[in-house]
Amino acid sequence: MKKALETKKGKLQSYGETATSVLILESDDIALTNHVRLYTAFLRAEKEVSVSIDQIWLAQSGGFNDEEPQCNFLCFRGPSDLMRAANPGNFMIHPDFEDYWWDHILEDIE
């Protein structure tokens, strides 16, 4: 996650204020990971990498056995109202819940 943010931030920042910068992170391993692991990895990486990207989204895709592949989008960074509309409320992906997530991140570190 940290590598993705570092790699893309320079490219997106080169557009300056002429456009809204949007980064889409992709995970195609829906069977082996979940939004919690990805969001906490994002929060940790964001803390280490100074990022000024307007919107950061996760596209999580995959399928199980013979099922049709699916793709879910979550907004990790963006305007507050957009994040509330895009993310399921029970996922708690919003700056209002970052203290909650950091408590769990720090517990995992200890």
C-alpha cells in the first residue's frame, strides 16, 4: 500500500489544481483479504507518505468457485459526503472513525 501511494502521488500531483486527482487501488484477492485489512494498511501507509490526492478508492474484485466475478468500490479518501454515500455505514470507512481504527492498528502492533 505504501509503495502504491509513493509511486502514484508524484504522477497525480503533477496535475496541480487543474483537475481532481483520483487514485484507484486494486485488490483482486477478495477471497483472502477484506476491507478491514486493506483500510488499516491504507491508514498506516498514509501516515508515512505525505499524500495530497483528492480521492482514493479501492476496487476489490474477485469471485468464488463458479460465481460471477464481482467488483466492490470503497472510498478511502474524499469529500465527507461522498465517502458516506459510497461506503456502507457498518464498514466505518470515514475520518470520523479513524480513532477507532488506530486503536486496533496499535493493538496489532503491540
